Amino acid sequence: MYEKMTGNIPLEKIDDYRWCIPRSYKPGMRVPGLIYADEKLLKDIYQDKALEQVVNVAHLPGIVNNSLAMPDIHWGYGFPIGGVAATDIDEGGVISPGGVGFDINCGVRLLKTNLEYDDVKGKIKDLIYRLFSDVPSGVGSEGDISVSPKEEKEILLKGARWAVEKGFGTNDDLECTEENGAMSGADPQAVSQRALQRGKTQSGTLGSGNHFIEVQVIDQLYDREACDTLGLNLGQVMVEIHSGSRGLGYQVCEDYSRSMIGSLTKYNINVPDRQLACAPLTSSEGKAYLSAMKCAANYAWCNRQCLMYLTRQVFEKVFGSSWQKLGMFLIYDVAHNIAKIEQHKVNGKQKNLCVHRKGATRAFGPGHQALPEKYKKIGQPVIIPGDMGRNSYLLVGTEKAMQETFGSACHGAGRLKSRTAAIRSIRPDMLLKELESKGIIVKASGRNTLVEEAPAVYKDINDVVGVVHNAGISKRVCRMRPLGVIKG
């Protein structure tokens, strides 16, 4: 049964949380589109052309199973933000910079603390103001953690380990970071001088837009066993850090998005959108981009490790105790905007795939060899932040995600309004009053940043996570509400 909705893209309802765009919709589609959403979220999804991008992605050479869309899907460059696609390397599978995005390895890490709400409620303002003062944020921000050109190339190879070796963390942090904080196979020679120049002064900086550090409190538990494994309780204070590869990652994407347009002709690749410029993974162009992307991903993991170090220092100052005594240990760090070579089953056979996650989170199920031993029983922690006025969630990956989505879930709430529309329609003073009335302290680098990230410009994270949970591709563990946030 097909349902015609606004936008004239036919959707076949599979169940209350899954919808299919059939291959027959458009000549050249190699696989169907599979959208995770309920009927409420579908109305929002149809406000832009994201579903057309799902269809376009289905044309990629070597794509297997489905062109996937998470419930936070919205219009992006090439791929929709919230899009997932895997290509088979042995069957001419390609890699596309548009399937990774400009902010390579924009990701989020979640820290727990031993503090409870009563311990911090009188100090939230001081805590947020000190974070804003001590953590460089905003467009073009430069950090106190300066590096030489030689050290910058070391960061591109070592990722978060570089920061740990410099005293900005511990080996336990690396264990709780996806890929242990660095992808092997990075090659600084594949990164342009312009990209290196842009990244030189931005280690340990938050960046702009939706990047943030947020102090939160757990207000609801869903899975007692998983909470016990993770050491989490109602009323416990948490910290969420969201940032990426800054100007370096942006430049890597820009460089290769342009250069790969020539690969379309060279390798006789037909795609409906030049923003899906791509190259076979076995080609020199494909290998070069993958090596450069890994450099940017490693830079981002180092960046978040440095941001966590600065955050721990602020808590030490405010509470007069070491971060260890405050229990500020990393739950997990997950990457968004990345492509990875992984093994997954396709038609019953184990295959080497290039999994593009564009605004999507890895969500490996229990027992996966890539997980730390302590998480193998419950599955990979999946961190899904909301907007600064609502909730964030911690979930765990599932076996169903491994079967359906290459071990992937959504990465956030998903935008409803553009930044331009937000600036036109939202007053900063009224927004601050609204947030303060909810007990949320906010510091931002500028008035525009504040309104661009207002709760009203995002889908309701509770709806989005509800789809992910009910579809079975991740399982809710606990929910956090914001107490204070700094925005770049």
C-alpha cells in the first residue's frame, strides 16, 4: 500500500516506525529508501527535500540493502543529515565526501560525575560562566593548547592519544572512545596545506553553531541493568561535550568534494546530484580521501579529549576537588559524520563495507568485538543530544541495529528551521527569559548563535528518540535535562 504525501514521493508503510521508498520510484535507484519515523515526524520531514536526497543516495555504485534515513533527517549537502549508506568494496563500492559531511567527526562525549543536583544547583551560574571563560568557543576561536606543525601532524595520526600523552587525559578515556580515539591509515600527506593551516590553532576549541558543553541532570531511568553497569542514578549530574574537526575537517571536505567531481567522468559514475561526487574505494582518489578523512576524524577526537580536560579543570576549580574524586569519568565518545570500513552481513554473507554515517551515530549491539569489555553485555552507549531547552538521551545499541542499519542510529533532534529563519523569528531576550524560567543558564558567543540554536528550531528530541527506541535500533537507558550550557 502506498501513501501519497506532500512532495509526491510515494511511501510504503512497513509499520508505525518504518517507511519505504520503492526502487521503482525513480530509474537508477539500486536499492529502496528506508525511513525511520512516525507519522508526526513525517510531516516535519516533508518540509524540505531530504527524502529526495535519500532517493539520490540510492543511486550510488555498490550501495547495499537500503538508503537509510534516521528520524532526525533534514536537508544536507549531498546526503541528507541523518542519512546512512553502506557500499560494498568488492562490488565497485564508492566513498563520497557528501556522505560524511563538512564537519568530519562532529561527535559527542558524555561524562558522569559523583555530584547530585543538590550539590550543583547553587553553583550552576558560576560553573557555566567559568566554562565559557576557560573554554575557547565561537567562529575562528583559538585555544591555549598550541601545537607546532610537527605536532599537528602527530595529532592527525594519533588522535586522542596525542592529548593523553601530553597529560590531557588517561588511557581509560581512550578505552571509552570510539576507535580508541584514532583511526589507523590516516595520512597527513593527503591533507592540504590550507586545511593544516586552519587546524593549527584550533585544538581544544569548541567551535560555533550547534557545538556546546552542557551540564545536565538525570531525570528519568529506563533500563536499571544498563544504569547499574554504567554507574548511573536518578539526580546524578552529567556533562555532554559536542564538537568536531573545526576548520581542518571543513577544508578536507571542501577540497575533496571539488576534486572528486572529475572522478564521476573518469570512472563512468552516474549520480543525480554532483554533491554526491564520489570515487571507488579501490581507486587512488577514494584512498586519498579516506586517508584525509581519517586525519580530520583523529583531529576531532583529540579536540574533544582536550575539551574534556578543560572541562574537568573548571569543575576542579568550582568544587575544590580533583576530577577523579568528583567521579568525572567518560561514559563514551561517539562520532557523527564519518565513513568507516566495517564488516556486516549482506544476504547472509560477511562483507567488507564502507558505512557512511552523515549526522548519524554508530550503535553496535551487545557482544561486538569493537566494544570495551565492560560494555559488551549491554551494547555500545549511544548518546543523542537534544536542544538546549529539552532533554538528551543515553541509549545502547542493539542486535536489530546490526541487522537493519549497519549498527547505526540517529545523532540528535534534527533541525526544523534554518538559521536564517531562526534569526528572523526569535528574539534573544525572550529566549533567554524562557530558558531561565526553566532553570537553564546559557552563555553564547553571540546573539545570532543563541537564536540559531533555540529549542523552537529543532524537532522534539523525545519524539525522535521514541522512534529509535520503538523501532528497536537502540534502547533507552536514561534521560537528562539541561541545567546550563555554553554555545560557540
